[in-house]
Amino acid sequence: VNSQTTAAERLGQFVSTTGWAKIPPGVQHEAKRALLNIAGCAAGAAGDEAVAMAVQTLSPYSGPAACTLIGRRERVDAPTAAFINAVSGNLFDFDDTHFETGIHPSTTVAAAALALAEERGSSGAEVLRAIVLGVEVCCRIGAAVSPGHYRRGWHISATCGVFGAAAAGAALLGLDEVQASAALGLAASQSSGVVENLATAGKNLGVGNAARNGLLSAHLAQAGYTASPTAVEGAFGWARVMGDEFDLARLERGLGEAWEIRANAYKPYPCGYVLHGEIDACLQLRERVRADAIEAVTVRGNQLLLDRADRQVFSARDARVSLQHAAAVALLRGRAAPEDFEDSAVSDAGLARLRAKVTAEIAPGMPDSAAEVAVRMADGSTITAQVVHPRGSLESPLSDEDLTAKFRANLVGVRLGAPAEDLVIQLWRLDEASAAGAVIARLGQTD
Amino acid sequence: VNSQTTAAERLGQFVSTTGWAKIPPGVQHEAKRALLNIAGCAAGAAGDEAVAMAVQTLSPYSGPAACTLIGRRERVDAPTAAFINAVSGNLFDFDDTHFETGIHPSTTVAAAALALAEERGSSGAEVLRAIVLGVEVCCRIGAAVSPGHYRRGWHISATCGVFGAAAAGAALLGLDEVQASAALGLAASQSSGVVENLATAGKNLGVGNAARNGLLSAHLAQAGYTASPTAVEGAFGWARVMGDEFDLARLERGLGEAWEIRANAYKPYPCGYVLHGEIDACLQLRERVRADAIEAVTVRGNQLLLDRADRQVFSARDARVSLQHAAAVALLRGRAAPEDFEDSAVSDAGLARLRAKVTAEIAPGMPDSAAEVAVRMADGSTITAQVVHPRGSLESPLSDEDLTAKFRANLVGVRLGAPAEDLVIQLWRLDEASAAGAVIARLGQTD
């Protein structure tokens, strides 16, 4: 590695020179897992009013309707599709998580890649290559400014997502090294999104713009737009202006050998990750107790769990970050599916009764994501279960079958262009498709 | 002022409750000056390849072509017009400057306002009101984070421009207080642009996105999108995440009484502001000397002038920040017009000979923007001239006639939808127009 090479040059070169065949089979397969996951998340959230409002606002300004909105009937142009699909993919934070950085990487990257591929008639392998490379760029840039960047208050999925979307666009457009580097440098001028707005629709704009503007960065670089080679790490470049030192060594370490998409995890439950250990413990307990005989539930975890999730529930948003609601759902229904965190579940009387019996207790030594749940029964007995590595953690990853089941669960009540079982087959075989657009179009709604 | 009111709430309320009649006549008039200035700048730069590339890339993704691109033949939808007109308006930094902050405020604001007004059939007074209020919001938010924000490396015209464009959109859409505040909060998640990219096309993306995304913030707020009330100044909000303390007192001081647009200055010459004192001095000297008898030119100024502008000239970009070129042009041609800073001027033999005779000398005590020029003649005599407040400074503002002349100079070689003399009349009377669109459409090219 030439120490004079800048981050944008290094990553631009990597993107432009890394063909599908250079990507190891296990990594290729991971791209299919990431896509299946994000497609289901987008389809499941596509009916939400936050998505509907964005479609209503943006679709009058769409050019030719070449692209599918996952889970919706409307078709729009590629930049608008990138925006909307990123919004729906990330809306419930049910998309994948790159633990080192806290980035949800596949959403912005896949939203840009799917839109461009459908517009251009790219192959399935080209889409998957774009996802692998986009996730790689997004997560490496994010890792080079972690953990300070997110802690400071930047919504890292958006601020780094724009680089990933630019890389995906560069890959699919076949940009050369110089153009691909320029695309990444142009992304540096389009990076935005603040944590203060995360609990509002403002979150959607950051993520949507990341996908759209990253895609346009690649187009503009192809048209001849240039950027400063040091746009990412220069004295007045992205990282420093945003408040971070840039760790070029982390950016480059193992590039082309260690793949960030393999450090990506998929959530089994559509709620805050801190609740997943607790849910797994409750699901174990449910095998052993009758919910209507429960007198009290005590959830033990570390300060992070209590800070983030010890709360009463007044809305679906609350439910997704409430340890009371998570325990009630898992103990009463034996699952934690998307509909278990919707308004109907919030107002369900049985869940409300059980939620009222749940209290939290600090367990200082417990690792992040671990939880212990104790259930006191009507007969005075107490049963406990503890989980250290919840399902979906890197230590206990979801299987392909789990991801297929998650996809189906996300599609409950959503009617797409093909039955879920057919879509599953087509997505698992996307690398064999000569035109990805035929598969992508079926992710839209037909009635 | 209620101390519990946030920045977005305070400014949103101001925008929604300040009608045209509440704006003093002198401020109303200033909006016409700002618009005449920016319309000419955009028309003059619209043929540049940086604009052409953006049009080529974005116009295939435009919806119905309701809006004019100033100085160009293509028509596009409102968000795309906002983007492109902001790019051309700011391209040569010939647009207005708010000295306290360094913001070029009218470009992003007017680009959003013109696009929306043409699409919606708004009146001329509504456009001018949107410009006044957009500039007010943009500059007050900028002032509340100055001087740290720009110094840190944020391209302040873009990062604050998105708030101004959102305010202009809110004004034209007639948003209520709550919606207008939300529009500003949504802008906080869409603020971007870094100084590292200022010498590249990356600058254009920051400015273009500010206009486009600000406009869309207003639309989304109208559709029901909300933002955190503390999106601007909260612990994880725009100002702090970007590295700045937020001076709420400066934001609010004199709101509705002291108008930021009156602290706005217009450049008479299409080059770095630091060169303007030198040019004025050279224009004085030219009345007294024959250029072909000049043996040497010494330009004296403070360190800022020398740091920014003591440079040889290889391109039009260099010419716009070269004190050598500025002196040669003013002494030889007796003016400093747009064509005097183009490639043809860079390669002009006479200018090159005179440039080679120009040297810079430090004059430590001299104020910013002042300059002294000494010309040594073939007969051994030396003549000097000094300027402290150059034309276009707040102390020596351009007159309405000067702005009219600047508009005409920007239009040399550009054929718009009406002769320049007619456009001048229509723009000076824009407040009387029941539909601004008829005037705006004539700012497009017709052949």
C-alpha cells in the first residue's frame, strides 16, 4: 500500500478492480443473506405512513418509472426508488447491523444497487457484487471513525451509507479507478444525518438521501465531476470536519481478504437489539410456564439495557424499545414477530396486564446483550433463564432457514408480485439471474 | 421570547407569521436587489460544463418540466431546478455575501423560491417574501455558529443554505408554525458540504442539495413529517454534532427588526473579494497612466491578501484568485468583467506581459479588503492609489444602477427569453407581478 494513496483513491481502486469472481463464495452467499433480509424488512414496512408520505411527496417529481418500490404498487425513477426503499428498509431498524460501527449497512447500499440494476438491466451477480463492495466501503469508512463518530451524534447509517451507495453505484456503472474515487469524494460533500432526529421522520431523510445521493455521486463522477482526493480525511475533509480522527490503517487492514459483510448480523426480532437476549430467555421460559399463572417477571441486565429499555408503552415506537413489552410478548405469544410490536399489540389487554408485572433490575456485571429473566409463579415458585449470546449475534448467527422464515414473517399481510415461497427461491438464486430486474419487480405489490 | 422555545420553533413561527406587508419597504427592495444579482450570476454561469454535467445527469430523472433553468434551454421539475439554479448561481462565487458569516445566502434560497413559485403560480411579492425570510433564517442560523463553523471546514453556504431553502419553501407553501418548524428541523438532517471539496465540483453538490433538500423539507413537513424540536441545538442536534456551540441569543436578537438581507453585499467583480480593493485602486490609476508605459506594479496588502491571491495563473480558476491577474486586467482593460476571468483572458498575451510585472508586498497594518497599488512608469515616476472600502463593501454598496449594470454584464453572450433591458424592468417590478412564473420563464434561454 502506497502511503500517499488517499482513502477515496484506495477504496475507489478496490471497487473498480474487484470483480464478482474475486469475491469468495462465502462472501457472495452473505450478500444473498443480506439482500433477503433487507427485502423482507422493506416489504414489511412499506405500508407505514412514513413511507406513504415520502412517496406522496417525491413521486410527483419522479422521471420515468423504471424502478420498483419494494412492498408498494407505485413505480418511480431510480434515484427516487433508492430513497424510498432505503426509508422502508431501515424504518423499523429491523435491517442488518455491523456491530463494530453500529451501521445498518445493507439498506442504503442495496436500495441504490437495486434501483440502478433494475434501470440498467444488470445481472443478479452484478447486484450482489455491488452489495458486497458497497457494504465494504461503508463499514470500513465507518470503522475508521468509530466509535467517536456515532457517539458524537452522527447517524452513522446515513453519514457512512452515502459512501456505500456511491460504491455500489460505481460498481454497477463499471466506473474506472479515477471515477470511482471521485464518486466517493463527492459522497463526502453529501453526508448528513443527526441522532437528535432519530426518533422522528428526520431519520428517514438521512437514510433516504444517503442512498439517493450516493447513487447520483456515481453518475456525476461518470459524467466528469471530480472531487478532492483528500475529501474523506483531509484537513477540511469529511472525517475531521465531522469531528473525527481518521484511522487509515483500520480502513485498509485486510482489504480484499477480511470482508465486512461477514461481520454483519441479522435481527430475529423487530425491536431494539438490547432486548434480544431477554426475548430468547423468555421464549425458553415459556416452554416451562403457563403465562396466565405468572405473578411477576424480573428482567436483569446491565445499565445499557435499563437505560435504553426500561419504559412504559404508549405507542408502537415505545413497544420496540420496551423491556416490559418484549417480555410480555415472548411469554404470552411465544414469539416476537412484526405484528407483535404494532398498535394492535400495544392496546392488547392481555399484553398490557403482563407488561404491568414486569420490572427491571440492574445486574452490573452482565455483558451487553445478555439478560436473565426470573418468573415468579402463582404457586410461589420462581424459574429463571439466562442468555448471553442472543440469536442473531455474531456468536449465534441466524441460519439461512432463519432468514427465510424472517422474510416470510415480514411479508405477512403484504401481497407482492409473486408468492413469498417463489421470491425466496429467486432471491437465494439471484446470482444465477441474467437480469435482476425480473426478480426485483416481483418485490413490488400487485394488488 | 420564551426561553423554552427552540431555534426551529422560534424561526418557524417567524416565517409563518411574517407576511409581505410586515416587511419594511427598504427590506422588500433589498430582496429585488438580491434577486437581480443572483439571476444574472446564474445566467452568466449557466453555460459552464459543471452546470451542463449536472443537467445531463439529473434531467433524465426529472418529473414534469414545470420550471426554468436560468440561462439554459432545458426545463425540469421544481426540485431539480432548485438544484441546478443553485449550482449556476454560486458557481463563480459572484453571488452575494453575508460578511458576518461568509455565507452566500441568496443562491440556495432564491433557487428554491423561484422553482416553487413557478410550479405553483405564486405572485412576485410571494417570491420576494420567501427570499427575505429564507435569507433571514439562513444567516441567523449561520451567525449563531460563526465564526467556528466555517473555520472548522463546513461549507457554510451549503450547510446553512438548506435551512434558508426550507424557510423559503415554508413561506411559499404557507406552512403553519408547527409545519414550518418541522421543515427547519428536517433540514438539520440534510445539511452537508465540506471545504475540502470547494475547489472541485463537490462544491456544487453541497449547494445544489441545500436548495433541493430544503425545498423538499417544506413539502415533507406539509405532508406530515415531523422532526425533533431541538434538531438544531440539541445535544445530538445539528450545531453540536457539527462541532459548534449554538448562540441562541444571536439567533433571536432583533428578529423581525434588524434584517440580515441588509447586511448582504454584492460583488462588482467576478473574482475573490480580497482582490476588490486592489482592482478599485488600479481602475483609479488607469485614469492617470498608459498601460504600455508601465514598468512594474506593486500591490500592497495584508497577509490575508498575499496568502489568498499572490499566485501565477494557469487557468480561469487561478485567474479569479490572482492579484497579478486582477491588476493586469484593471490596468489594461479598465474593467473587471466576467469575460476578463475566462480562458481567453488567461491566454491573452498583453495580459500575460502585464501580469509578469506585478509583485505583492506585505503591508501588515492594512485592514482586510484594503489595498495600495504603486505603478512605476517607464519615465521613472511612480504613482500610487489606495482603497480602504472597495465598491461592493457594506460601506460602499453597489447602487441599483450598479446592480443593473452587473446583470447586463453577466448576460453578455447569453440570449434569454427577453432582452436584458426588459428583464431588468420586470425584475425591478417583480413585487407588482401577480404571477412570478411569467418573469422567471424569461430567464431561460430561447435559442
